[in-house]
Amino acid sequence: MNAFEPKIVCFLCKWCTYAGADLAGTSRIKYPPNGVVIKTMCSSRIDPEHILYAFQQGSDGVFIGGCHPGDCHYQTGNYKTQRRVLLLKRMLKQMGINPERLKLEWISASEGNKFANTMIDFTEKIRNMGPVPKLSGKEDK
Amino acid sequence: MLIKVNARNIRNDLVKKIEDISGQNVFDCYQCGNCSSGCPVVDYMDISPNQVLRLSQYGEIDEILNSETIWICSTCLQCSSRCPKGIDVAKIMEAFRTVNLRKGVGVVNPSQLDTTDAKQLPPILLVCAMRKMTG
Amino acid sequence: MNLPYYPGCTLKANARHFEDSAQKALAKLDCELEEMKDWVCCGTVFSMTTDDLMLQLASIRNLLRAENQGLKEIIVLCSMCYNTLKRSQDFITRDQENLDKVNKFMYMENLKYSGSIEIYHLLTILKDRITYDKIKEKVKTPLKKLKVGAFYGCLLVRPEEFAIDDFESPTIIENLLDVLGAESIDFPYKLECCGAYQTLTKQEVSIKRSYEILKSAHNSGCEAIITSCPLCAYNLDFLQKRIEEDFVEFVKLPVFYFTELMALALGEKWSGEWSKLHHVDPEQLLRDKHLI
Amino acid sequence: MKKIGVFICHCGVNIKDTVDVEYLTEKLADYKGVEHIENYMFMCSDPGQNLVKEAIQENKLDGVVIAACSPTLHESTFQNAIEEIGINKYQLEIANIREQCSWVHTSREEATRKAELIIKTAIEKLRLNQSLEPVTAPLTKRVLVIGGGIAGIQAALDIADGGYEVVLVEKKPSIGGHMIQLSETFPTLDCSQCILTPKMVQVGKHKNIKLYVNSQVAAVDGFAGNFTVTINRKAQYVDPDKCTLCGDCTDSCPVVTPCEYDEGLAWRRAIYVPFPQAIPATFTIDTENCLGFEPIACGECKKACEPGAINYDAKPQTFEEKIGAIIVATGYDLYPVENMAEYGYGKYPDVLNGLQFERILSATGPTGGEMLRPSDGKVPKEIVFVQCSGSRDPERHLSHCSRICCMYTLKHAKLYKHKVPDGQPYIFYIDIRSGGKRYDEFIQQAVSEDGVVYIRGKVAKIYQEGDKMIVHGMDTLTGKKMEICADMVVLAQGIVPSEGVHELVKTLKLGVDDVGFLIEAHPKLRPLESLQSGFYIAGAAQGPKDIPDTVSQASGAAAKILALFSHDEIYHEPIIAIVDEDKCSGCGICIGTCPYGARVLENGVAMVNDILCEGCGACISACPSGAAQQKNLTDQQINSMIKVILG
């Protein structure tokens, strides 16, 4: 039987983290291929519903990358994201999903290394947690 | 004197102890020197208050513990009231005294006091001095 | 008006004239200091460590007893007691856990301290409760042409959150002096440290500090200075004979408690008993100004 | 259904070595909506682009997915290519299978699998993409400049010289700002008035500049390109056309009041010219200090005025101007050091602030340029300068560095030495910030040749003893306490936004930081613009700045506007928010989330102002009913991408 390979949806803001991911590429830094990227203008575009939809569709982890505090291209979008993520994490727990499956990280356009390391660590973590439970399923460990 | 700066010494346990007892972050200091400028007794100190902060940032705690400075400080709070970074410098001085006092090291030995003026001394003076300086 | 009162040790010893003059002055204002029962030493200095509750005990014990005696507040004359009690009260009521621990230490007291006592310095009461207007009405012997410097020292104005007035440029005592008919003199060293308890171990520090304060007052035209701190009073008054030995050009200045001048202005007779507790003769100046 | 073409690039070996492009070509050929698919060695090359164009025309494709390198590299290349053959550029999606796939993964099998998912997400998004055109609106090619200091003057002249009309609004009776008060300027020591007055005259005479003094902006309506600005002007009691500047009115005025231009070190009358080189050159009545003319209490000036230029019945006036872009250049004020009792400012006449010292140094100042101190008119032989007075003090005053004080204090010390060669200046400093061009050389020279003594430490206390100012400080380098008996003390006070800016930014709806300085659209990449479209920033209104930086920023902001005006319409990216009016409940949550003020309630529906919207999407994810959507990144598009990733 094949080892479990997690599926991860990554939402990256166009200005910082997407550019950071590009830099990881031009620097040829290797990381696992489990995460697939959806590019948004700003991390604040990501609706909690999208995250819930991803979990419902079987995403084992969801990653959100935004600009560092104070660097948001749209001034305060990343703060809004942070607030939404914090709230959503509490709701996930109630839904039986380990909130650790949702990760928000500030990664700038110059942090290719950080992007790769984040992907390595997050993939490993999710791999250890096992598949996401079906929403409405039993308690998640 | 030579200060050997190294990663182990900076933020060592003694620095943490001073920070714990005083409730202050010695790394807030940017060395403007205002604490020393306003200090009424700095002329009697061997290390000025701003240097106490600087040495603490290097982890050179022993030098301060053995200094005259911490006993000369009379907690008038002029330094604390004017620090632009809000550091309560007097509390840091108190922390250094406290570390010594808890080891039994002090500078007032009640049995060896000069008793010439004893009758004139107000009670608050004796109690103060013993509380701050008797180990 | 009855004022619940905490005296502290020194007002029963070297500073008896402080207490006596305060009582007499307040009587002229139809007020009475009512001494609380079973008070003990306040601890004299506030411990500035975060982790040493034992050093707060002396202060809190007084507050607990005051509370048990049904008091809501205590009025303090001595700057040191004021500062120590006020800061201990703040320290202990910021954190319920600390308050609980201190109460456990004081199990002998039977009752617990809830943290309700307010602490005031007499100067604040004079200004806010009795009011300067009322005092002005009652002045019988205006202290005409008496040039007095108000010496605040450290403990009335620092730390800022417990200051009885603006911590860099207070005027509460000057305003009182003006009400009493005296000429208040603002001098640069009025907020400086007198050397405090260094007198015991390094008297040269206190001598130098007191010299600088007195010189600054003299250079600004003061004929006397007033204080509300028995330790400042000791250093500034008693040490003048030592200062004279070290600094030839030094000019002596009498040092009063503010209550002494207040009593005088309100029509109380100057007491020879008070003079005995002074080290620099206070009477000559008062005679020169035809106040006694 | 949309016919989609997919073009997979080998990028030489960069993609091909790790991603099996042949396999993908074969596999994705059957994917829903894919009409055409092929791969090629270098898709971005001319033959590659032609291949895409030919395939579109041959297969009548509606949109294309290019699977290649990051969109930052060639998105615009391919957008231009498809636009050439009449396909809307928003019908193109890039699948980034190089930077985010082939270069970062090692297993060919895994990378191919991931590339397939990336291409599928691009196809899914493209399927629902709409053809869009840039958002446009008409453009009024007139500029409002608020503030008549050096920033406003420079910006106004640059734009006016570029051929566009400028409306310059100044609160005070003359333009010139703080720069006209300065004596000489660092590091070249050229005279401030000599370099500024010609520019002021130019402003006064320029046919493209309309100047409102004694005026304030009361309201701004509309949006970028089409503002309507309301300007309130105080009553003009002296008709500038009739006034001959004879000065008889001033001579007859009985009122004496401190002169603002001389920072209170000299006096003026209630009817006055702010300073000799004032523009406009005319008299002003200061109604706060005038004895009054309703009813006429004095009337002396009117009696004295031969040409009859004075009219006590003049009323305040309101003007309306049509404007396309606005430059805010409101400058700075000094932090009120009266707050700092330990320095004795206001208590001791010989403790001055930096601007007062400028006036004493200035040939047009209260002492005619002679170095005399205010208390007794004696020449000060020793001066203590105190830097960071109020600055870098988060606990009690300002947390920021005021940036210009290091340099102007040194300039003060130097100019003092020029005037009093045997005088001794001392400068208390915490750090010296001399990063400008030839600034550090200026300091080094002053220390080694001019005898300026720098003392590293902060001053704790200043008081007067006799006729001396006693300064208590510290030299932290020796660890010794310092006491200096000086004849005069100059405090380098911190810089704060000019008075009244708080009300102005409310009127303009601009963002300010905790001190009140204007916030730029991006601290690095858009420092000349405000976040609000159509607003530009120049000078110290944004943060403390010296003259060269202020002039650079003013010219930069002017250039930005000239570039804007080179088009006949104002336009920007159409990837913005859109509202389904039927779904919108008018709850207004979106309005609070929008940093640009682009969401507004109209008839119970939260509409989007297309010009103001920058397309961040924050309002869309906040919308509880799903009424708000982002064009070409709708919830449906995002969800279909999620689904295909997990499929």
C-alpha cells in the first residue's frame, strides 16, 4: 500500500508570497509537490468559505501566504486575513477538523527559502496528521 | 577591561534574572544617557546608569553586582521618570541590589554603624538604609 | 472635618513638630487628624522588585487594619510613608493573586484586606477638600515678605502616576505658600534628591546633595525652605553644620515643615518645642519678619 | 462552450526535463473544453507566439492557456500577441509550471502530475473569464496644490510649466512656508531666501497658477480625474489691486502683537505684510488682534490709506474649482516643547527653538542678523544645542526620528561660529544621522576645523542661574556627567504634521499614521501617491524631510500628474469588484473593509466605484450574501480551481 500523500491547496497573494514562491523556483530550492497554488490579488480575497470548501472536497491542508504586517500592497488586507483565519480556526475545531491543518504565513517576495521551508514543514506535518476527516465525520486527531 | 562578547553571555541567565526581578527589558535601552544626565549621585558612581544598561546587554552582570553604583543609587526615580523608552532604571538598580542581598551581600552592617549622631537619626533613615542595603 | 490619619514612626520621634504643627493648623481650619489605631511602620521604602511580597507586608498590614477599623481612607503627612503606602496599595491591588498571598501571610490579623483604602497626602486634602480659598479666609498672620522655596524632593512627585501634582513642574506647595501670604520662590533644585539614606553610609553624598539644593535655593533668593519629608528635613537641616565645614561660602537656611508655617499664618503661636527639634535656628528669621 | 487552446512550453530543457510534456499534451487533449493542445520548445519566441496566433485563428479559439514560466515574465507578451489578432487579453491564463513546478521538484512523475493540476486550474479559471476593457473616466486636467511651502511651490511650478493650470491654496497670508524663515541651508550654506524668493515671484506671476492665500480647502467631492473642490477664503479687507504697499496703514495701527514670521521674537501690527518678500505682496488685517470694525473700534488704517484699498465690509468668500488631481503639501510644525518642563522652554527667554534661532541668524530677523540673545541683547559666548528634543522618545513625546535636526543643528553651530568666532557651540546628540549627499563631510569639517564640540548624551535639565543657563547632561562616551554654563540654549524640537492637518485629512479622506503624517500608497514603490486615487503627497506632510528631499518629491509628484495628464481619460485595471444588485442586502459590511472608499451605499445597494477600486478583494470575502464578486476571480472560479486540485 502506498504511503499517504496529502493534498494541499495554497492560496498565495500576488505581491509577496507568489513572488516568494517564484524566487524559490529561480533559486532551484526543492520542496514537496503536494501543494498546488491558487493566485489571488491579496490574501484578504480568500473567503473562509473557500477554505471550508477545500476541506470538504478533501484537502488535507490549506495554506495561505500573505505579505508581512505593514507590507500589504493594499495596506491592511493581511490583517483582515489574520483575523478571519483566527476565527475560522476556532470554527474548524468545532467542526472536527484540526485547526493546524490551516496555516497562515507571512512570506515576502525575497523569502524563497522561507517559502520552500514552509512547504516542507507543512507537508510533513499534514502527512503525519493523516487524511482530513470527512466533514461531519468523527473527531479529528 | 576586556569584555569577551559571545553568544552564550548575551542574554545569559543572570540577565534574565535581573529582567525578571525588575520586570524591565534591558534591551529597550538605546543609550541616550538621559538616566545618567539627570542622576543626582552619578558623580559618586563607578559605573554610570547608562553603562549599567549597556553592560547588562552584554551579559556582564558580575561587574555590576560588584560595583559601587548599585549602592549609591538612592531610588530617587529621576532616571525612571525621564527615560524616553520607559525603562524603570531604578527597578533595574533594585534588582541588582536584590540579587546581592539575597546572597547575604550588603553594605550596611547594623553592628558596625557609627553611633555619633544616632540619637538624631530619624527612624525612617535607619529602616530605609537597612532595607535597601543590609544583606 | 475629621481626617483619618496615619502618622508613621518619625512623626512620633524627630518630626514631632511636624505632627504637632499640623494638628494645630488643622484645628484652625476646623479639622482634626484622627489617628488610626494599631498602626505599624510602613516599611519606609517601596520595594521595587516584582517577586518580593514580604517587603510589601508592612504597608499592607496598615491598610488592612485601617480597613478593619472601618476607614475608607488614610491621610499621610510624611512623604516617605505616603509614597510607600500608595505604591504598595497599587502593587497589591493590580493582581488578585498577590493580594491573596499577602492575606495568607497575615493570617494572624483574622480579617482579610480587600484593597479598598485610599491614601492621600495632606497637601492634596488641603488643596482639594479644604480648598485654598477657605485657608485664605482663615489666614490671620500673612507671612509677608517671607521668601520661601518649596522643596518637593522625590517622593511627592515620582513616580509620575503617584505624583501629587505635575511631576516636572509642580506648584501645589507654592500655591499654598502664596495663600498663606508668603512669597514663594521657584528654585531649580526643588525636585532633586537630598541624598536620602546615603547619610548613613556615605554621608559625603548627602552633604554634597544638600549643599547643592540649599545653594540653589539661596541663589534663587529663598530665605527658608519647606518640605514634607522628615528624611529631607533631616539631611537639609541637620547636615548644614557639616556643609559649613566643607564649603566656606555656604549660607545657612532654616528648614520648616510646611505645616509649621501654615500654623503660624493661621494664627497659631510659634512653639519653642518646635524650635528644639530644628537644627538651624528658625526663630531669627521669623523675628526678622515680625512673625513672632 | 468556450473553445480553449493549451500551449505547453518546454523552455528548452527547463520544463521538459522534469515535466513530461508529451504525456500532458496527450492526456489533456480530452479535457473538457480543450479544443486544441500542443507543445513547443520556446513558446515565448517569435515562432512560438506565431504558433499560438495561428492556432487561435485556425481553430477559432476563444481563449488560451500558456503553460510556461511565471506570469511575471511573459503574461504581457502573450496578452499583446493575442490582442494583435483581436482576442481580449483577459482571455489568457498562464499556468506557472516552471518556477512553481519543474524547478522545485525532482521526481518526474510527481512534477508531471502537479503540472497537470496547475494547467487544469488555469483552464477552469479561463472557462469563466470575461472579456474586459480598462475602466475609464473623463479627466479634468487641472491640479489643486494644498500648501504653499517649498513643496507646494515646486510642484505647482513644475505642473504649470508643463502647461496645465494649477490652483494653489495657502492657509497663511503669504506663500513661502517655513523655508522663507530659514537663514541659510545645509550643507552648502546658501541663503534660503535668495533661492526661494525667485520661485515665489514666479508663482505669483505664472499665468497657469491661480493663488488663494488666507484660504482653506473646505470640501472635496467626486473622484480621481473629476474632483469638485470647495475653497474658503477669509475676508479680503485690503484690495491687493489698489494697495500700493506704502505702509501708512501699518504706521497708524495702534495694536502690537508677536510676529509669527519671527517666531515671536519681534512684534508686528494688526495690519501688516507678513514679511518683506511676501507673495502676494499686500497687506492683511489680522482680525484676531485688530481692535475690530463691527462696529468700528479704531478705523485708523482706513483713514490712513490714501488709495482707499481698505474695505471693512469685505466678507469671507467661497470658491469652487474643477480639479483632476490633488497634491497635499501641508508641511510641518515644531513639536511644542513647552510640554518639556525640564528644558524650561517658555520659562527662560534664552532657551529657544530651532526656528527662533534661524530668525536670529537671519539678516531679515529681529536682530538684523546679529548674534544677540533675546533676554538682554548680549552676544552669547557659549551656546548649547540639544538634539532629539521631543524626538525618539516613545514614552513621553514622539517616537520617530525627526530626521533634519542633526543637520540643521550643526548648521546652526557653524553659522554661530561665523558670527561669533570666539564663541563655543556644544551639541548634545544621541546619534548623528548625516546620510544625505555631502552631509557627513559637513559634520566632520565642523568638528575638526570649526571647533564645534559634540557631546554624546541627552540633556536632563536646564535652568537659569543669574544670567547663565545651566545645562546638566551626560557624556556617555566617557561616562562622565557634564555641566555647562551657557549663555543660550537651542532645542532641536521634533517635527510634527502642521496644525490643521487632522481636519484636512478628514475632509480629503486620506490616511494618516499615529502622529498624523500622510500615509503613502506603498512605502517603497509608490511613495509619491496616497492610497486614495488622485491624491499625491509632497514634502514634510508625509514625514520629516529636508529641502532636497522635499523638492525631489514635489517634482516627482508633479511628474506623476503630468504623466497622468498625457492621456485624455483616466483608466486602470478592470480586475475589480462588482455587485449583484439583486443579492445585495445593503448591510454595508464591505464599506468598512474597503481601504479606498470605493464601496458606497446608493439606494440600499453597496455599489462599487470602478475608478477607486484597486481590486484587492477584501470586500468580496467579507460580503455575507455573495453579492460582491471579483471580476475574473469569482467565488465560482476559485471553487472550481479548488475542486480540480483535489479531483
